[in-house]
Amino acid sequence: MPRRRAQNSQDRPAYTLAFESPQDINARALNIMDTKTHPSVVWRAGLVLCLLAVLCSGFTVGCGYALAGRGSFLPDYIRTIGVPTFTNRTTVFNLETILTQKVRAEFIGRGRYRILPENTDADALLVGDVLSASLTPVSFDANQLASRYALTVTAHIELRDLRENKTLWESSSLMFRQEYEPATGGNLQDVSAFFGQDTNALERMSSDFARTIVTSILEAF
């Protein structure tokens, strides 16, 4: 029986290692799926596409894209922010005090800045003026009594750079709107009566509005 001659290194075909880009692999996988071939091949091509999607999303996060709520456009030298008590032009008693406290707590919760109750030794100053607070019924029960209200609060907010003596961020009429259910039944005449019945609603509103203010400033929305 004739023997097969062993191939030496010169007889063997040369192999080269080549890397394909994700776009090339993606195109090749799509070409495979377009042909009428065995279902297992199509399944493997689909798996390749899924893996590419996961890898590409991982590269996107790794290339410096920040998650919402974690960014800040403020200059690096802004380390300390003074937040004096806001002014209050509404009839809601103590609204300015509660809202200011919530804004300070929201800044502190971000863990990036030192917050002071005044502008002494501060790099930036946040001033606020609560302009209006209104209450509007949005739903009624069978007796035509308001069962749900929309609370709208507007404020003028400005963040000043004390080092450069310029405005970093400003909104002349930052609006917050949210719906609440009254603690007791009956039609309420004004927002002061609403908060007088339910002090927890004032706390919730102030916390939500403070979060809106701080997020708007830090992310420059």
C-alpha cells in the first residue's frame, strides 16, 4: 500500500491571523443570514450580533459617557457653595425656609460640594426667590368635590461665580408641578389652606422641587 508522504514545513499552507472589525463581523453575519443555509448557522449569526451589541454598549460606557444625575458643568475650582435662605413672595408660611433646607440637603447628598448658609468663604452663591404657588383641582369625586389637586410653584434661581463675578446658571421662572391628594375632603380655596391641612405635602413638594433645582444646575438642563 502506498504511503502518504509526510508534509514538511514548506509543504504546509501558511496561515495568518487576522482581526475583523465589529462592522466587518456584523456585515458578514448579515450576509450569512440572507442566504438560505442551515438554521444552526443563522442562529450562530444572531448570537454574534447580540454579543457585538453588548460589547459596543460596554465600550460606550467606558469611553467617558456619564450616567444622568452624575454630571456637573461647574468649574473645577467651585468647591464651596453658599445657599442663603430664599425669599418668599407667596402666602405659604415658611415655604422659603423648608425649600432652602431641602436644596442644601440635596447638594450635600451629591457628595461633591461643601454647602454653607451664607456667601462668606464660598466659591459660588445660590440665591432663590419663590415667586408663586398655586393650586388647581384636576379631578373630582361623585359629589363634585375636588379629590386631586395640581400644585404649581415657580421660582427665580441664580448661581453666581463669586471668584469670576459672573452668573454660572440662571432660571427666571423655574417651574415645578405635581399632583397631590388632599388629606381631608372638601374644596380648598388656596394653597395655604392645602398645606395647612397636610404639612407632609409641603415637605414632599419641597424635596421634589429641591431635587429639580439641583439637577438643573449640575446638569445644566
